Amino acid sequence: MSESTNPAVPTLFEEIGGLHKIKEIVDQFYDLMELDPQFAELRKLHPNQLDTSREKLTMFLSGWTGGPNLYIEKYGHPKLRARHLPFPINLEMRDQWLRCMGQAMVDLDLPEPLWERLLKAFYETADWMRNQAN
């Protein structure tokens, strides 16, 4: 995603509601992953403690949506694909991630056009992250 260059057009970060709302989405995402059996396989790919995962995804999404580049400031370039290569990401893992994130956005009452737009962008990134054919 990129920042808006027109000050009259809000960034996606602003449309979402800023860092506080991104953190809510991320927390709901990880809560669902921990509690809902349909996301059990996705949960297995994550560490036992999710505090760092929550922090990193929040920071990443801040910059990805046009807000402050918190992740880059702290960790440098995200190198998403390289960082995820050790994990088996196939169609099912991609789809579980997307369903979990989609449910988190719905649960938090993001307006439908906004979560649909986000989910489309997430799909493109998640599909690019796949490192297994099926």
C-alpha cells in the first residue's frame, strides 16, 4: 500500500482510524487465531507467545497503510517473503490468514467497503507470500 500524496484524500491509515484501530484489528486477528479451531493450522506457525507477533504486525500495518513507518524505523525493511520462507505457506495457510483477518475486521465493524478493499490488498500480499504450490 502507499501513502496518499493528496492531502485532501485520506490515507488508508486514516480511513481505518489510525494506530489505535490497527492495533484493535491485529489483537482481534490473533485472538481469533488462538481461540477459533478453524485457524488452528495457522496458529501452529506462530510462536507460543504472540506479543512480539502482535507488535510487529501492528507496526508493519501502520506503514503499509500510509501511516508512520514504525516497523521500518525499528527493524529495517520488512523483507516479508524472506522472513516467511521458513514457514510452509500454501493455499490453505494463505486462505486461513485471509479468513482470520477478514473476520477480525468484520468483528470490529469496519465499514464493508473498507474491509473489502483491505482484504483485496491483503490477498495480493498473502498470495505473493506462498512458498508451496498447493
